[in-house]
Amino acid sequence: MSNLTLDRTQYQAEINGKTIVLNHVEFELLCVLSAFSGRSITHQRLVEHLEEHDVSIHTDHVLSSLISLKEKIPQPRRLGLLGGRAMLI
């Protein structure tokens, strides 16, 4: 995603000049998705990446966190969710 800046110390993202406050899980999801921008990732793979960064989340809760993250991203939204997969464009 162009114009994305991540601040790990405050769990904030700045997208196109707009600051977005995220919870820890949402922030880490965005970090992982931004690292794989343009490629779809399964929810299971997201969980594995989060566990590598000491973030514990059950696969069943990934979708609700992704939906919450998607709602916080300003228009035009660039987070796609489809069939157990997510992709940041």
C-alpha cells in the first residue's frame, strides 16, 4: 500500500497522511500484510506469522480482527478479504 507508515511504539499507522490507531493484533496484521503486499495470505499463515512475533490469536478470531482493521483503513480501502484469505493492495 502506498503512503503507509507504521509506528510500532504506538501501534499506529499513517495512511495518506491520516493517523489510524490500532490495537496490537490489528497492527501486527497490517505489518504482515504490508510485507506481503499484493499477495494473498491464508488466515492460518497470518496466525503463524503473528506467533513468530509473540502475538497469540486463534484462527477463528483472525477474520473479526481483519474486518475491524479494514473498517479503520480510510477510503479507498485496499484490504481484500475472500474465502479465508486476505490481501493488501
